Amino acid sequence: MRKATRSAKSFTIDRPILDYLQRTGSGRSRSERVNELLRRAIREEQYEALAREAADFFADAEKAEGAERKAFATASRRRMAREDD
């Protein structure tokens, strides 16, 4: 992964999060650990948005498919009714 240009910003972080960062840092700086966790959280949020988008798409496709099935069944019944005459 390429290194992004770094920019110093100020954020307020809750004490339990700072404690977690200290425990799980594995010798890295807190800034590196925060960036790693934020990248993971952003990626997870993007996957969730993509999953919602896919679910919406396939739900719409299923509705359209249901309408097509109904139209085909109606046409089939009409054809069968003509054949019976």
C-alpha cells in the first residue's frame, strides 16, 4: 500500500480507545496504529455499502423477474385456452 501524504490534525480520542491502542500497538506509534485501524474501518464501511447496494439491485431484479414470470404464465394460459377451443 502506498504511503499517503501526512497531515497533522487534532482529534479528541476517548481514553478507552487510547488504552486499546497502547495494548495493541506492537511497537508502532499510536498514529500508525490509528491510521491502520481507520483504514480497516473505512474498508469495512465501503464493503457494507457495496453489500447494501448489491442487495438493493438484486431485490429490484427479483421484482422485475417476478413480473416477467407472471406475464409469461398469463400468456401461457391464454395460449392453452386457445388450444382447448
